[in-house]
Amino acid sequence: MKILGIGNAIVDVICKVEDKYLLDNKLTKSTMKLVDEIEFKKLLSTLKIESTISGGSVANSIVGLSQLKNDVGFIGKINDDDLGQKYEDGLKKENVAFFYSKKKEELPTGTCLILITPDSERTMCTFLGTAGKIDKDDVDLNAVQNSEIIFLEGYLWDEGEPKSAFETAIKNSNKVAMSLSDLFCVERHKTHFLDLVKNKIDITFANEQEICSLINSNNFQEVIEFGKQTGKIIIVTRGEKGSVAIFNNEVYECESKKNLKILDLTGAGDLFAAGFLHGHINELTFKESLEKGTELSSKIIQSIGARLN
């Protein structure tokens, strides 16, 4: 297998809201907030659902890679409930091998409210459910060892069970890619993430805000210097400024696409990672891989949701 994703198995529930809704519910635009089941149901009761889809950050990337005809798989914890079955069916429909045997759990399958404001920004409220209870016993070691690259999400990193799953996967992998996922994640786990990026991850994906927070700097030149010093591949998306790949002493740049009709920024980073990883495993140059990432992310932000048709 080319790439195995390991991440939170989350069913995305997509809703359109006004900015006032975020203010009224004390939500910070463009971030992800973890909520409990009570708060999740309270929020959902006031919303009109546009669509639901099998989601999760790394799962979105893996589906993108599958659509580009790569041999890929995914590990994520779901419950043997209605949403869990829909989740599994959704991945299989996209030709993604699913390496997890669902069973009855105490918690339901994880769900994420994706709130889209008129400016196309997305704000997420995630009830992790059983997804957040993934542990080392849920990691299929054969699948890990038989993959060229494993792809992890920062959202998955947490003390206890998820951390043990994360570390088990890294220990048994051939090569590791990881997304920092969200500013909230970086600030919560900064010391751990810095150690991972410097010492354990071969390819790191981040947006400019996340990587600047990681190294406590607002100066992008310092990000470049940090990337060069790691000796690892650091990929940074910069919105309208395009994207950058840093490896050893080289810096590769790619411009963003202009004049796009943006509908929803959900999945932009996920599909960018899919495009870059597609290039990387198919031996394209860094520049070509950045261009493939830009192409996919440009397509996804012109539609609703995090999946390309």
C-alpha cells in the first residue's frame, strides 16, 4: 500500500450560519472546538443540515489520494451504530481499504459540525465520540508496516489512549507524514509537536499560522530557517501567498490560483496534503507536488464539503 491514514473517524455535518450565530454561541471563527455530547446536540437542534459525509481530516486526504488512483487505506475508530456503518460504507465507496473492525462501544461514532459563514470560512465543533478513544490495539501493525508512508493528524494527538496509538504507529512505520491540523492543537500540544516535527516526522504539513505558533514567531523567514535546520520536509500553506516546501537548504514555492469562486474552505488543507503526497509518492518534483496540492485545494474550495466529486 502507498499511504495509510490514521485519524479521527468523524461524520461531518455541514450547516450554513451567519456570523451572529458564532458570536451568540461563543465560537471563534475558523477554529475547531471540542464539545461534549450535550453541547453538540444543543447546537445541532438550532441548525439546518446541508449535508452529511464521512469525514475527518486525514480521511479526507486519503479519499483524495484514492481519487487520484493511489492504493490507500485508513484506520479510525467507529462504533457499530448507524453513523459508523455510514462512515465505513462511505470509505469503501471511495476505494479506501478500512483497517478497523467496528464493535459496540460506550460512545457513539464521532461527529463534527462544520459551520460555514457567508465569507466561506468554516468553524468546527467536534464531538469525538468513540473516535477519540482510539488506542494502540486499534492500530493494524501489518497495515502500518506494509505502507510506504503513514499519514497522521495532529487532531489525534492526546494524552492516554490516542497518544499510545500515535506512538505505536510511528514506531512501526517506514515513513511518517503528519498534519499539525489546527492552531488550537498546536497551542495545546506545542512541546510534543515540536519534538515530533524535529525528531519523528519525515513530512510535516502546516498553515502559516500553525507553524508560526509552533516556533513562537511571526517572522516567516524564521520559519524558513527552522525548516532548513530540521533536515525534514516542511510544507506550509500561506493562503493567497501560495505554498512553500522546505527541505534541507532548498525552498520551493508555488503561487496560489487566482479569481476562484470560493464557496467553502472546508478541506482545503486536507486536499492540499493529498495532492502533495500524490506527487511525492509518484516521484514528482517538490514544485510539481506543490502544484498538485494547489490544484486539488483550489477545486475543493469551490464546492461545499471536503470531498471532490
